[in-house]
Amino acid sequence: MLTSASENPLGGGMLAPAALAGLRIVDMTNVVMGPYATQVLADYGADVIKIESPQGDTTRQIPPMRNAGMGCLFMHLNRNKRSVVLDLKQPECVRALLDLAAHSDVLICNVRPAALARLGISYEELTERNPRLIWISLVGFGSDGPYAGRPAYEDLMQGLTGMPAMLVQAGSAQPHYVPLSFNDRVVGLHAAIALLSAVQWRERSGRGQFIEVPMFETMAQFTVGDHMGGMSFEPPEGPMGYLRTLNKERRPYATLDGFICLVVYTDKHWQSFFCMVGQTKRFETDARLSSLVSRTTHAAALYAELAEIMRSRNTADWLTQMNAADIPAAPMHTLDSVVHDEHLQAVGMFEMVDHPTEGLVRQLRAPTRWSASPPSVRSPAPTLGQHTAEVLREAGVPQEQVDTILQRLASHHLAKTSG
């Protein structure tokens, strides 16, 4: 097991218990969205009990991996959790889940409630036994709309919220997806916020509740918010879209020897930039630079001019001068180089830990810094079903029932390995 340090890294003495210590969450999610939400909460101290089928979370199978069932993505989404395998097609496993929920604060799930109800697992059934239970239901589309019940995946959400089309509008030759599951992770964070808000309300009211977190609606708010533009008004005051960010010239700038990411945005930035390149009167004489409104209107032409100027010097020279002038600038990292960024190295963003089955592994620590009760890594991503007996006994499941569940799991594993 991995343990947190006993001394506060920010000073001030010994650490207090983690912020969410004592909050028990039954996690019936898989892939990215739900597991990301619960890992964030687990880092802050919540006891997250991950319910898996005998096949395990899908991400267990995503390579690279050292051992079967411990894929790299799974390990980055499921630390600080306990794995319990329950085959919910078996009545004794359904009873065990009901017992577990009766002793928990939250159940979070990305299986449609109707499908669970057919197995005898419903909000009504659970809250009859535990009125304080909070049920967080992660769905693709809100249950009161025509898309309710449809499958939802990252690529579909990017398309439905206009991301590939916006990339074309911003200069891409063809529509394509952003190579990141940002929809899953953003909705996961919304789910975590909703969960904590419901816990706070329960502390005042004494009651749990059912909360639906729909992926499409959440991402429509997140993605389209920047680009409402003229459609913010009725009648519209112009087209949708934020001109500065949809500008085809808004991209990393080529230098003599590489690329640099640069934001020349405020009056002071523009004035300092043109002084730096020897055009000391430019800010006062070019009407396009006179205000944010004017600069946004003429963003394409101004950014194109920046691109030409940036080609005249190398990256290191530009970064030195930009930092001296307090103009926001940074090198353009690759996936390989970001791991070696001097700031991330200095703050210990990438931690090396010794996993009990996978050996030495690199993980990303929680990004926030707390003076009294910081997040921590207390345990690595679990092997499949590692904590089944432990957790079920804690929930008061009779030993005979626990033994039956474990025997079925052993039979399934034997059949899988021999097959």
C-alpha cells in the first residue's frame, strides 16, 4: 500500500485526515468518465469501491501492459480504489450490492437505471434501505429528450458539439477529433461536483437524492459557451463563434528553429511586443490595435503578421525576450517532452511508485496543494476483484454468501484461463 507523507509539504506541522475521509462511494462505472470522477474523489480521501464484472473494466485491456488486466489507462484512472467483482446476473451478487449500498453514501453508475431495475437494483429499492443514499446516474443524453437511451462515446460527443467543424473553421484541412477524451473528463468533473454538492445538501436536509448527469447537455454548455456570439441575443446580433479563437492564424508560431506558443492579448502586451521588434510607435499609430474589440475584429491579419515576425529569431531568444517583457509565451511541447518539463519536474507532477504486481510505474499526482489535508495516493490501481471478500464482509454480507461469490469468481477465472 502507498501512504501519504506524515508532514505537511507546505509547512505547518502534521497532516490532517484527507478532506473526504469517511465518504464511501460505490462506483459502478467503467471506461473513462466515471472512473476519472471517482479517482479525483478517491485522491481526496473518499473510500471508492469499484464494482466490476468478472471481465473487469474495459480499460484493463488497453495496452501497453505488463500483466493481463492491468492496462496503462486503467492504472491512471483507478488508483486509491478497492475492486469488488460482482456478477449481477447472480441473485447473491445483487443482494451483496444492495447490502453494500445500504452502508454507503453514494452510488455512481453509468448503466441506464432501467437496465439495473430489471436486475432488482433501483433507486427506490436502495433508498428504502438507505434514505441518505445519493445516486449519481451518468447518461449520454438527458432522459426527457428524444436521444435518451442512445449510446454515447467521446467521438460522438465531439461531433455533436461541433468540435470537428470548429477545427475546420479554425484552419484544419479536414474535420478531425481532438486526440484527447476531454468530454469524458469534463463530464467526470461535473459529476464529481454534483456529487459533492449533493453530499453538502444532505448534510443540511438529512436526505439523499437521484441526480442525472447527461454527457451531451454538459458538453453543449462547456463547448458552445465560448461561441454563442451574436446568438446570445434575440433577435441575433450576428453569427455564432468567437473570432479570436476561430482565427486560422491562431496556432503555435514557427521560429528559426522550432515553434513557440504566444499570447499577445492586452494593450500592454501589444505595446511591449512592437517595442521589442523595433516598431516603437506602432501601438499608437495602428488603429487596429487600439482596443480589444478592434483587435478581435482584425485578429486574422494581426496574427498573420505575428507569424511572419516570429520566423526571424530562434525559440530560446524569443522566450527570453517575452519573459523579460512579461508577454505570455511557452515552448511547444510534444508528448515526450512534456514529461521532462522543468516546472513539472520541480513540483513532482510525475511520481515513481512501486506497484505490488506491476513493478515500478510512473503516475501523475493530484495537481492541487493543500495546507492541512492534501490529496494523496494511498493505494495503487487494484487487480481485478482484489478486495471482494474484504469489502463484502465490511458490508455485513454473510460469510456463506461471500464464499459462494468467491467460488463463482474462481470458476470463471479458471474457465477463462483454460479456454
